[in-house]
Amino acid sequence: MKIKEHSDIFDIRRAQLTSATYNVVSQKGYYNFTIKDIAQEAGMSTGLIHYYFKNKQDLLLNLLREINRNIRASLQQDLEHLSDPVDRLAAFIERACNLVMQEKNYFYVLLDFWTQLNHNERMRTAIQKLYTSYRDVCSEILNEGIEQGKFNTIDVRYTATMIVSMVQGLIIQYVIDPVAFDYAHYAHKIKNQIIETILNKGGQ
């Protein structure tokens, strides 16, 4: 019982520190924060932070993994009640596009993490897993659509990569220059364009 209680407390403290790290990094950026900033945000001592995480990099990697886990869980929740592949693909694109409106700070954090790709193999691996997950979910939907005759016979991996690229490219441009275009309108057009391109109209 004591072991379980200790485990619960440990997980709660790590979650608090992860949340504090997200807030601090989104405000100050990857390079401009200290462990002391995290401690102040979380209301803990710096020594306590080192008890739960080995170092700053360990804390950041845990933050990235937790963000990715939450995004995948949220996406899966949106898709699980839908059975039609066309509806599932539309929901996948909408969810991916809407994320920047709901969690804009996430993309500021992610862009900061990208600057570490050439210097930090663990960070590269974590980000690779995120995009692999996106492509895998999209590929699963596309395969379902082909099997049911709803989509044209296509190169699934290429098409999944293209879809993720279009969505992420739109998001990056919006984060960099939010007044350059009507984001919601463009996101809607991209969704319709993708579906229109791969829809098997003869199978409708």
C-alpha cells in the first residue's frame, strides 16, 4: 500500500512539473529558461525537481512525450465513434488543423524543439515518433477507405505523408504570420481538396 501511495505521489509531482515546464517554455522558449523558473512556476524547490528528473533535457523530453501522448489520445477519442472512412478522414484533418487554435503554445514549444534536431538524438527520436503516429493513423483511415471502395486506389504512405505535410505546413505559416490569410477558411479548403482528390466517386 505504501509503495502504491508513493507511486501516485511521484506521478502527480512529475505531472505538475511537466505542466509547469510547458507554461515556462511556451513563454520563454527552449533556450531561455532555467530549472529555477520551473521550480517557481510549480511552487517547488530546485532540489525537488532534480529528484523527479535527472536534468533539464530529461524534463524537456518528458514534456514532449506527454504532449504527444495527449494529442494522440485526443485524436483517437475524436475518431473512435466514427465508422465511415470519409468521416474519419475529415475528422482527422479537422482535429489536426484545430489544434493550433486550441493549443497555440504547443506549436511554439514544438518549433523550439525542432531547433535541437541536429544536436539531440533523443529529441529527434521523440519528434519522429510524433510524425510517424500521425502518418500511421492517416494511413489506417486511407486503407479502410480503399477496402470499402470509398477512396481511389492510391499510394497510401505517400498520400498520408502529403496530408500531414499540407496540414503542418499551413499551421507553421499561420504560427509565423497569423494575419497572412484566413486560417479557418484555408483549413476548410484543404480538407475538402484532400477528400475530393482521393474520393472514389464511382463507389458512392
